[in-house]
Amino acid sequence: MVVRVECACRHGPPNTCDWQEKKLVLKLSFPSTTHVSERTFMDRCKELAQGKHAWVLNHLPNITWSFDIPFRAGSPQDNLKKKFGDAYEMCVMRGVIQELELLAYLETAKECTQVFYDVFQCHHWVWKYPEILHRNISQGNVMVREKNGKVYGVLNDWDLAIWLNNKRDGPTSLFHTGTKPYMAHEQQSDDWEGPHQYCHDMESIFYVILLFKDDEFLHNKKSSVVHTVPFMPPVSPFFIGFRLWLTRLQECLRRGFNNMGDYNLEAAKQEDSQFKTDDDSQSGNLPPFDMETLGGHFLYERVGMILHKFKNEQLTTHGLEWQNILERSSRKRQQR
């Protein structure tokens, strides 16, 4: 989680501390207690970023302050550790304060392209010299630093990084490292067992660029899902029971959007004078379309009738209102 913060001294007397004029962000994460900290990785980078390599410091997080807060004795984590032993991995809450801007700060396409190129070059340098692999490139981890009026792309969040000589200690078939929308497609297969390679990070950069302010791409992908007939969602064996939910929900959406398309076509015909005749009694009498429920195909009651059962087993329905709604809907279905 990355949030913008400011020093409490900002509203006090000038020159109270050296954080007053900085644009700061706080990053909170919950890594394994045994995992190398981001600060350790960055300290190693700084050792090597000398002379002709000093340029990379503009593209790495400059950690102003960091802290670890372990979970106390008697906490749920502590109790789980006692119960499961080595099978349970303890985590720590780790905070890092840095001087960075979010990617949304950029205003021009030229600035964006330079930032993405900066991140690529930074990734290559860290892979080649300190021999560190990032493993979690996403839009949220591509950030910006403004220095002397110039914008630099920064590859942030090295909490999931590893030393290259430890690649085999990385993800397994049960734990795939990364942020799902940006993970390499191979990593999202149940058959993939690692190791994480730098090409996976390069593919993640591709997805960051592809999805950055590209709502049309996502729109087209979602439209293809909504309008597909027949719809057979690919789900893993563990989630096979969700297939009925997904197919029935998709059917409601598909019918609703098809109904809306038919309505819009009819409305356009009525608006177009070439379709009107003197004795057209229906002209202008088209009732309004209920956009909120997609013409009654995607309303609460229909969705509730789908979700209140899983594998033909009743789930818990909270509240008398919803219990009555489900009973009424069930009676209507039986009467048909």
C-alpha cells in the first residue's frame, strides 16, 4: 500500500527538519520475516552505483526512513505459528518512507515513454551488477522522481526481490510472485513452478505499458467475455464450483446488454425520419430502458438467486429482507 504523506513539521517553523519540502510517500508491506529487506537490496545497489554507474541512483528508491513492526506475542500470527510450526511463515509489517511521485503525476506522452524506458534500464542494471531480480513489476511500482526540473522513472518496491543465486528459492506452484494483472502469462498457469526469470519481468513491463491509461483495451476484453456464446470460463480445479456461478452471471449480463442493443436500435429508428410514416402510431412511444438493471436482466433479485447457492448447497442468507426476497423469487420460479 502506497500513500502520500507529509512531515508534521511542514506547518511549523521553517528549516525544522530536512523533510519539510519533500514530496513523500509511505509504503507499507507485509513480507516474510526471513526475506531480505528492500533497504538491504538498495544498500547493495548504492555500493556499486559509483562513477559511471551513478546514473542509476536517479531511478532507484531513495529510502528516507524505514521501520519493521513485528507481530506481538499472543497475536493471531503468533498463535498460528505455534499451531502449525514450520508450515506457517511469520510476516512483519514493514514501512518505508521515500521521496517519490505517483505515475499519474505525468502529463505528457513523452514523459511517460521516458519513465518506462528509465525503468527498463534500471531493471537491467540491477539484474546485471548487484544481481537482483525484482519479481513484482506493476503500474503501482513504477513511480516518478522530479529533480532539478527533470522527471526520472523509478522502479520501486523491491520487497519481493531476490538475489539471482537464490532463484530456486522463489515461487512454487502454490505461490506465484507478482501482481496478477501484470504477471507474465506463463506464471498464471497451474503447471508453472518457476524459477522467475528476467523475461517474466520484461513481460510485466509490457503489460504496464499496455494497460497504462488504456481503458479501450480492457473494454474490448471485457466486452468479449460479456458477449461470448457459449461462455465457458477457464477455472482451476480448486475453483471448478464457481463455473456455474460465472456462466449464469454472464448469461444475465449478455441478455441485458443484448436487450439494451435492441432497444437502442429501435430508438434510433424512431428518431430517424426515414423510418417514420404518417400513420406510425408507435413513433415516440418507446418506453424508457432501465439502465440500472439492464432491462431487468441484472437486478439484485436475479443475482441473489444465483449466489445464494453453491454446488446446490444453501449459503447463509443474512437479514429477513433477503430471506423474503429469495422465498418470493423461488415461488415465482416454481410457478413457471
